[in-house]
Amino acid sequence: MQIDHIPIKDYEVIEFIDTTLKNINYATLQNFTYETFENAWRSWINLSTYNTITGLDTMKHSGFSLGTTHAFAEFLARYNTKRIRASRSDFVLTKILCKQYNRELKNLEDEPLQEGDALVISLPFSGNGSTYPDFEHIITQCNTLDIPVLLDGAYFGISHGINYNLNNPCIKDFVISITKTFGCETFRSGIRFTREPIDDGITAPLLGPGYFDKLNTYVTVQLLKNFSHNSFMSKYLSKSTKVCKEFDLTASNTFTLALSKDAKFKRGDFNRVGPTVCKL
């Protein structure tokens, strides 16, 4: 078992990617459209039966993101007058970017949310593989205090039992990628959905005649069409549950993550481990 969250390497997926790359030619990429990429993502997300999602149709705008990480930097840049809030147990990138950009960052656990804040939070929550404690109350506060939220859905494809309510007006950005689901950390392919049209480094390439990353987006579409979220959950969820029982771990809503009683796995406020790296 390891503390690091290592994406699953599914050999069926790897073989499919190899075959897809062998069959790509210049003309295929030239004729590929961004609309095909966006529509494939919307269909794949909405067809999930292991998670529920409402309000994706209210986020009418999108752009190609380098994984989910690209969207973090653009969110911080867009809300450059606000204090950034994030959990100390969440994905460390927010802390790294705030330090590099000389932005004020306050841990979510350190004091209540206030007007003038902007929140970055993952769902499922990176810290425990499920949801951040009192998540719904936090979102309600953000709606009341007009606090913009970036919702990081990086674990959507490897999770179950999660409710995404994108109808909450505070959620300005929802971002998702193929990294954890398909083991494609080297592809850096994701998509950012926004409620309003945004002009930034993510959407600028779409202003040109097809200047977005067509190779990554084409491969992504083929993966989304051939491997549903449901197929991955059906394949791995029961195996993950078995591993958790064997190692006396508490299963989370993310089948690659579990919680341990052993403090040597401490990460932020949780003893988080990745059980699938040792058995699956």
C-alpha cells in the first residue's frame, strides 16, 4: 500500500490506446472538431449511474484543460482580488500556485468562509476519497456569500455514490479529466465547464481555426466512447472492497482510495491509502 494516488493501469485501456494511436492520421486530426470532444464528455458524464449529476446543462461553456490542473491556475488568475480558500487535506496544487503567484491562502479548516473568498475543492474529496466534511453546508455558504467555487471532479470516473449538483450558482467552474480513470497522467487531457463565457488561456485556442490539442482530445473521445464510467465501476468496485476487507481498511467512495487506522499513512487530516496498487 502507498500514500500516493497512483492511477490504475488497465491493460485493456492501454491496448486500446496503442491501437488508436496506430490508426490516427493527419486528415483525421484536421477534421476533428472541438464540439465532438465537448459532446463526448457531456454524454459520458450524464450516462453515469454510479454518480448522479444535475445542472451540467447550465454550464454551457467549456474549454480543453491540461488535466484538471490547468483550470486551477486560470481560476486563481480570474479571481485575482479574492482570498483563496482550500482544505489542507486537498490536492496540494492550490497551495503551490498561491505561493508562486503571491496569493493569500487560508485553509478551510482555520476560519469560516467570508465574503471576498474564492474556494477550490474536490469532489470526491482528495483527502478522504468521499466528500469534504459538511460539504453541502459549505456550498450553501458559498451561495449566500457569493463565493466563487472551482469544483474539481478529477476522481469522478473512479467513484460512486457522489452527487454533483451544478445548479448551485456559486459553482463557476467544474473540471474533469481522463487521468485517474484511464491512467492517462501523461496525456494531460481534461475539460473545464463554466457557467459564463470565459476569455483566458483555456478558451483562447478555440478562437483560432481548430488550434486546440487535437491529438489528446481525439484519443480522449475514443476512450469515452468505448469505456463507460459504469464499466469501470463494475470491473473494479468489488475488487477494491475485497482488498479493503483484507487489509482492514475503510472503503471510500473512490475505489482506488481507502482510509486506514495507521497514522503512518497520514495525509492532512486523514490516513489515506491507495489499496488498489497492491492487489488489483
